[in-house]
Amino acid sequence: MTRYKITLEYDGTNLIGWQQNRQGPSVQSLLMDAIEKFCGIRPDIVAAGRTDAGVHAIAMTAHFDLSDCPDANTVMRAMNFYLTGLPVSVLDCCIVPDDFNARFSCVARHYKYVVLNRGAAPALDQNRVWWVPRKLNLRAMRRAAKKLVGHHDFTSFRASECQAKSPNKTLDVCKIARRGDKIFFEFSARSFLHHQVRNMVGTLVEIGLGKPYDIDDIFAAHNRSAAGPTAPASGLYFIRADYATDD
């Protein structure tokens, strides 16, 4: 068996997320379909992050095993041929050691969230941003964002269906920048709880709108209802995964 590492981008608007199930097309199922069409094998594909429905990826990492061992470039070209017209594209493919695991070998995951902060609704960016028409207080959001960085119990920012064994996570980066009408939120950590990023963004936006949320009080509450709403999936992007073997 040969293990392949792929990097892919996708538009999650009309997908049910990464994980395949019977509810509709997923990133995983589209990739498996493409591989099956060119080599007759339907391998399990493991990703660095199992994104939800509507979430996008700029450079998601995944791996799978094949027994016939075609070269990596052939695998990439064949996959992209059968993905033509679909919202998934393979950007890179290489052969890696058998002990590489896209999920468990990952040492850092990076996300961004995009808010369109203007009075006019999006036309070109529909399904790719969260439209917030009221002006946001960038300074207030940045003050709150600083308190999110570090090792905390993120129970209040955790989805009820989250299956992580512990709510304790270390958030390494939480930055906010405005460029024109768009506000970009950047997050980096080794791992995240289910909906953690979207719940943090939803809370920060509420703070930016003048709502009296206090991050210290939210942490202390250990209760999801203490934090703000879950931001829409449309504005969330998986940026990249880092590995100890990366240059």
C-alpha cells in the first residue's frame, strides 16, 4: 500500500460538510467517487479537519492509501479530471510515509472567518461571508479577542453535540483585521472544539455591536448559553494544517 497526501480546496456552499453520509454530497464522498472512477478502489480518506456543511477550505490536507501505487502526479490529474464541474479541486499530491496521518500528525490548524460589514447585501460574495449591516466596533472586538488567547475551558463556546473528551483547548492566535468593507478573524490552535470558531466569532460580533458580553464571565459560566450566537457557516474557511515535517 502507498499513502498519498493531498491538499485540496472546496466551496462548501452546497455540500453537507467533510463527512460522507446519506444526507447528500460531501467533500469526502466526492473525492472517494473520483478515486473509484479512475482506479476502481474506494479508499477511506482522512482529513485534517472535518468541516461542517457550508464551510469552505483554501488548503485542506487529507490522506488515503492505494495498492496499485500510481505516481502522485497521475493521481492528482485523475482526481481533478473526475472532479471537473464539482466544488472540490486537488491542489497538490505527494507520497508520504505510512505513519503520516492528516488528522493525528497535525500540529496546528488555521481558520479564518470573513464578515462583510456594510449596509448593502453581498452579491459577489453571497454564501462566502457573513453579512452584518450594522457598523462593528473593531476596538471592542480586539480587546475581547485577546482574552480568548491561551489555555482555557471553552465549554461556553462548544456545541452541545461536540464529542471531544475535554473542553480544554489552547488558542494560539485570535486576530482581527479590517480591509475595506470586510473584517477578517484569524484563529490558530492545535485543535478546536465543534463550532468553537463560529461561536467565538458570533460572540465577538455581538460585542462589536455593543452587546454587554464579558469573555471572563463567559468562561466562568461553563455554559453555552452564556456566549453569543453561532456565526453562519458561510463565512468560515479552513486555511491550512501544519505538520512537524513541514519545511
